[in-house]
Amino acid sequence: MSRPVVAILGPTAVGKSRIGIGLARRLGGEIICADSRQLYRRLDLGTDKVPEEEQGGIPHHLQDSVDPDEVVSAGSFARMADEALAGIRSRGALPMLVGGSGLYVEAFLTGLFEGPERDEGLRERLHGIRRRYGEARLHRLLQRFDPHTAARLAPRDHQRVVRAVEVRLLTGRPLSAHLEAHRRTVRLPHVRLGLQMDRERLNRRIEQRVDEMFSAGLVEEVRRLLEQGLGPRSPAMSAIGYAEIVTALQGDLDGGLVAARELIKRNTRRLAKRQLTWLRHHGETTWFRRESDTETVKKIEQHLAGLLQ
């Protein structure tokens, strides 16, 4: 019988990558990246990828696997992850899923809730609300219909907001209720391990990380991507850290790059909050307080000792 997938989950900036690498070294694991931004090639500084020389020789599957102008759906991610999983198991290694992109995690571990077929007429009316009144109005509609889903989706994520409203109107049940029923299925045997820390400490880490990204040349990285022909509306450029800088470089943000830095910090803090909300409502997760790398790895290894036999 194959060993279960070990999923290392948590909000952005909590340090999942470092703990994943530490555990993989101790347990003979290989990592499947479940960060929707780290999948993209050429997006390095703003996605906080661990440099290859710091990965300790641990394979990182799916990282740098798609071009920045490609759209990666949850379904396509699950198919790519399945291929990586087959290779990992063929080598007798422990498969480890590391990341905070909740929909990707669920698609891989439990499968996708298919939902009703798209209603193009309804979708056009909903997009019409967005175009006429703005993303915030559409998001408030979702908050009324499905507060749990609204809590994990940002207003600018209008495609998913439209789908969530559509599911509620077509089925009479909120998307969160469908997902709750669906998550009881198990597509792959797995163990969910969550990393957490107090809000103030996490926020300080987020702010420090953003400052370090700017010092390392994040603005220059965005400029280079644009000069290489990557469109400002490409999928990769919608990521936090890139979208704000693009807006500033185009002259559409009061305060320019100074304001962009602060906006990235704010948007990242909000992302971390949404990620925690998602993770706490999906799957049975054992949570660990994020301490030093050594101490955290030790505690998780002890927890896993009886589960991976």
C-alpha cells in the first residue's frame, strides 16, 4: 500500500517551503509545489521561490513548469500533480504537497466539485453588474449569498466570484455547502499538516518579506517581464506583487512605487487571512505553531512517525 501524501499547508509567509525541505530531507521526500504563483517560470522574486542552491537537492515538482501567459486551472494542476506523484512513488520516495493555494490542494487531494453547467446568460448579467457597478458590488452579492466563500475570495477574483454566485442561483445552495459535502470524499490518502503563528508575527514577516523583495530587485523583474513581451493582463501578472507594480509603472496608482509597496503588504496580509479561513474549513488538519525550522520539523516528524508506517 502506498504511503499517504503529506500536505504542508498554511498562509503565505509562514515558512512552508523551509519546513517542507527540512521534512523531505529527514523522511526521503519529494515536493509537489501547490503555490499557484510559483508554477510560473521567470516569476522569482515576487513568488518567494526557494533558490535551487538552498533546496538541498530535494526535487520540487511543478515549480517553474508553465509559461507566465498560460492559465492553470485547478483541474489542470491536479493532472500535472498526478503525473508528478506517479514518478515520486515509482522511486519509492514520500510524496509531499507544499503550498497555500487552497483550490489546487483540494483538486489534488479530494477532487473537484463539478457543479452545475455554466449558464452563459446568467454569467453575462453578473459580469454586467461588475462592469457597471464595480467588483465590490458583485462581491457584496456573494457575501449575502455565501459568506464562507466570500471570505476566501478577493473582489478582484471576479471569475470565481461569478461562478460562486452562479452556483448559488442555479442550485439554491451556496458553493461552500457543496464543497463541504464534497470534501468528505478522499481522492488520495493524505495527511494534512498546517503551520500557523500569531497574527502580529505573521504580519511582520509579510512586511519584511515584501521589503526584501523590493531590495532584491522586484521592480526590475517586473519591468524585464514587460519588456520581454509579457502582457500586463497575463495570468501571471495578476499575482499579488506583480499586479500592483504593473499598475504603478503604468502611472495608474497614486503614489507610484512607494504606494505599490504598501499595497502589496496590505493585499498579502489579506491573502494570508483568506488562506487560513479556507484551510480551517477544508479537511482535517493538524496544526503546528511555527517555531524555528529545526524545532518545527522535529515536532512534525514525531507526529508522522506512526502515520507513515
